[in-house]
Amino acid sequence: MEEEADLLISPDHEAEIQKSTAEFTSDEDEKKRVAAITDKYEEGRRAKAGYERTWFISGCFVVGHHNVTWNDIQRMFDIPIKMSPFRVRLVINHILAYFRRTKARLTGAKPGVWVRPASTDEKDVERSRTQSKVLDYEFDRMGHQEKLKEGVGWALEASCWCYHLKWNPFAGPKLYDSQPVVDQETGEPQFDPETGEPQMQQIPVTDEYGRHVHRGENELEIVSPYEIVVDPRAKSLETAEWMIRSAVRSLSWIRENYPDKGRFVKGKKEHLNSLYEQRLRNVIGIDGSNGGEAGIDLLEDSSVVYEYWEKPTSKHEEGRCVVTAGDVELFVGHNPYEHKQFPYVMVGEVMVPGRFWPLCMIEQLIPLQKNYNRGRSQEVENRTLHGRPKILEPKTAKMSQDAFDAEPGEKIKYTPGPRGEKPELLIPPSTSQATQAEIAQTLSDFQDVGSYHEASKGILPSANIPGVGIERLQMADDTALGDTAGNIEIGVVKLGKMVLSNCGQFWDEERMVRAGGEIARMESMNIRGDDLTGPDPAADYGDVQVQPQSTLLKDPAKQRENVKSMVMEMKVLDPVLHREKILKMLDVKDIDEIFADNHLDEQRAQQENELMASGQPVMPRDFENHTIHMQILDRFRKSERYRRLPPQIQKIFDNHAQMHVQLAILVMQQSAQGSAIAQGNHGEEGEEGEEGGPEEQPSQGEE
């Protein structure tokens, strides 16, 4: 429902929207529902108000505003403006460095998602492969990897994020209906003069409001925790009875998506998020300075849309969804998804037992960051004070106030007092050593809490530490991220199950699914929603799995060592047969260009399989790579699709394979003969060289 450009309202309905801005009067049931949702929203908002304060301060520290304080009297955030001009407030943003490094480590690789078969039956195995390809295709189409980086950013700043997976009926290609062309005067259908067939035209398919109907697609959105309000009694999103999402929408968006009652919603100025954006701009302003309310951009003609979701109960067996804006109820109905869960998946940084909202590690780093900044600031102040110390000036000594400046070798004139009093420098005791020790200890504590030591940054903590010790230190830092990486994997599993459920529910027609990852090796297939489910209602046909630790950034040196071990020691990979897989593991770029010829053979082999499956024999050619053709052919002959083919079609595949084997043997024989001839010619040349050598080279006597 996000694509406003494709939501075309008919002229009659548009005129009705422009004409009707009358007051909307809802019935008593609607008023009760709107009031109940408002009460639940306030209840949930009060329960998380304290967490929001912590999240906001964490966000300020990430962007470099380390002097934000909470004013208990005015109940707002503030940055102290009045400060002595001689005080230093130095900001060395180690939290931003932690934010960037951790985000890169958690999103450095694409999650390895696959589907486990519901049983050992060949049909279930083949179905799981199809589901894996659908997941790969949908994740790439929805831009999951890019959205994962956005979500991890929210988790590091505000402890968590939510995937919002929704089915958008107004996304994807537009639908058209083929109708015969009719003569406007006679009303008779028109025919093509050449073929004699009726002329057809494409008519847009529209709904009752005149909007162009689309095929529909899954859409993925990242939602910050500021927009989510949950049942205060819940310990997780799965145990919550209800949840509410609040989002600022324009009036045009509301009218396009809810044509029945959207025109009755009144617009007003709204912040992007009343609990986050307003506070952030109040503190740091728009341009990064403390601007207060002045110059804040408010979204005019907007309204907050509340999306209320309720789990299935005895009263509402299929769950419930209610959408409101202002005092208008835009939609009320049951949960439209077959999985009957909230269409949200929550992923946290560090889950804390017994509480709903996760823990944010930056919360634990803020006191250390403050202490570090304080120590560095005191060091600068101390250095300045020792460079230009204070002066003890007796009251009886007379000298001008501007007698001291920074000029070296300056002669200062003064009038001594009655007892010879004269100005003296007041040099305070140095605290540099204690300050340096405190800074070093704070930095060490920061690394311990953040689990990112010198070894993980490529800095040797000591020259005497062996390579194995450094590797274990790096592994210890990676282990600390295992909890967050595991939470991401659990979230991806839940999201993958929802994606398959939506595809099985809403894919009523065949869709082209492309999977494989590389441009030249895309594998396409036509899939319907029925292909993703099986006959057994109790079986788990969407058992999504994620390869453990697949999202973490991998060290290239470790990858090379792993590949070397798998090739040379364990003999798991063959350097010739699995060379493409080895290059993938080593993150070698431009694999398509390296194996361009092989990819052409693979594409041709897949085309031949489709032709032979339709009953058309294909003759192999001598210039083809017979090894690759046989691999693709054997892979197809091992599939369930091949076993379902008639015997005469299977015979076509077997004959094709036999011809490839014969051509491969012929090529090997020709290659062997060519090598023998080349070696024979080389041997004859060597013999001629040996015989002619004494004749060509004169002896010493002849010289």
C-alpha cells in the first residue's frame, strides 16, 4: 500500500473526495473501538517511556552529542549551553567507532537461508529445494540485506528493530484483461483483415473504487522500536496479546489506501515520530546545533495512523486488525494472513530474561565514554594551565593587567611593594600521570565491555604473543557477538516462514522465480503458491533454517586457511571439480567473467533439458564442454521431475547422455594423439640437434 503513484482513483471518486469534507459521525461501536485502542496505546507507551529515554541518549552519543542530560523538572532533554570559556569539553567518539565496527561485523555476509524437507519423501525434498529458491528470490527482491543493515543500526542504538512483512496488493505488475475490440458505431467485434481473428485490446483491471489492480507482492519494512507499543504483560512478541504500530502518514496516502473513510481524517502538523524525532530535533536542531523548536520541519496535512493487531481469541478466532487515524476508524476486520501471527518479527541485540525490551550495549558504554571524555578534557585543561599558570600578584605591587602575554623573552615591568613584594607564578601540582592512568584504564574497560580489543583491530597487544594466541583473542571477541548474531538468525528464520506462508496464500497464478545469485547463472522457474505446500496439514512444509554465524564478517586469512584445510587435509573439496565453489568461499570477484564459457554451457544444458522434457531430442555438439553438460544432465535425471516423465521421454535423456560420453571419449583420444605427435616432433628435433652439434661446433685444434 505504499506506492501512491500506482493507486489511481477514478475521477468520480476524486470529485467526491474534493467535495466531501463534512464532519464524520461514527456509531457507538466504532467510538468504543477507537477509544479502546487509544487507551491501550497510552498504556503501552507509559510502560516503555523509561526505555525510550535510554534509547534516545544512546542515539545522541552515536551522533556525537555527549552532553545531553535529562531535566527531571521540565521533563525534557537538554544540552547545557552556559559554560565557562576556560573549560574544555572534548569529545572522542569511541561509541561511534564501536557502532560502525559492530554493524559491519554483523552484516558483513548474506545470511545462508535454506528450507529443511518435511520428510524424506522425494516430493518433500524437491519441494524444500523450490522453497529455498523462492526465499532466495524474495529476499533479494525485497532488498533484505540492505534492510538488515538498517535494522542492525536500530538494534545497536535502541536495542532492537522489527521486520514488518506485509502483502501489498498494489505492488508488482499491473493487471490487464483481454477484451475484443468493438466498433463504437455498430457494436460489432472487429476482426484482423490478415488473419481473420478477432482484434483484442488490453483493458486495465480496476477495483470498486477505480484503482488499477496489481498482481501484488510481499513488502519488507524496518520499523524502529519507537513506533511499536506492545502489551505490557508480554515477555516477547509471541506472547503478546496485542500490539500497535504508530506511523505518520500524509492525508493523500490515507485517502488512497482507505477510500471509504480516509477523506474524513483531518490533517495537522506532525513530527516524523512524536517520541523520537521531536526530542532529537529539540536537542540538536536540524543543522546539528542546539536550535530548540525554531526551524523544526513539521509535516503538515498529516496524521498518525494507528495499526492495531490482536491475537486470535475465543471472541475473534481469526485475530483482529483495526486501523485508525484521529477519531476515524479506517478499517476493522480479521487478520488477513493464514499464519495468524503479527506480521512483525522483533530482533534484539541482547535479550534479557523476564523483560520484553532487549538490552543495548551502548547503554553500558556511555558511563565509560563520559569518563574518557572527562579525562581527556582534564588533560587538555591541565596542559593549558601549566603552559600559562596563574600569577600571585601582591596587592601592594603595581603592574598593568595586560603586562603578560605569550611573547617569549618579554620584559615585564612592575613596581615592588614596601617589603619587596613581587608577582610570582603559581604552578599547581601536575595530575598528568594520574589522568593518563585513568584514561588508559577507562579505554581498557571500554574494550572489555565492547568486546573489541587490539587483536580484533589488527594491533598486536604484545610482540611475544604467538599467532595462535592472537587468533584466540579474535575468536573471543567474535564469540561475544554470537548472542546478537543468533538473534538475527532466529529473526531471519521467522521472517522466512512468513514469506513462504504469504507466497503460498497469495500466489494464485504462476510466477517467474529467478534464483542462483549470479547474473549469468540465474535459474528460472514458474511457481504457484500450491507448489509450496503439501497434502499433510500437520507437516511443517516451511521449516526455514539459517547457517549458523553466516551473517558475521569473515576474515579473508581464516577463509583461505579453511579452504586449504578442506582441499589438502580433509580432501572434502576437489580443486578441479569444485573450483568455482572454492572461489566463492574466497570471495573472489568477477567469477562470472572467469567462468563465462562454463556458464554458457550450463545455460545451454538447461535449455536442452527443457526441450527434451517436452519430447524433442537434442544432438550434442563436439565443441561443447561435455563434463558440464553431463553434470547438469545427471542433476536433472536425479530429480523427482525426471522420475515422473514417461519412459519414452526418459529414453531421450539417456540417449543424449550416451552421445555426450562418446563425444567426450573422442575428444580425449584426439587430444592424446595430438600430444603424442607433438612429443614425437619434439624428439626428432632433439636428435637432429645432437647429431649436428659436433659438426657445427669447431674443435680447439681447428681454431
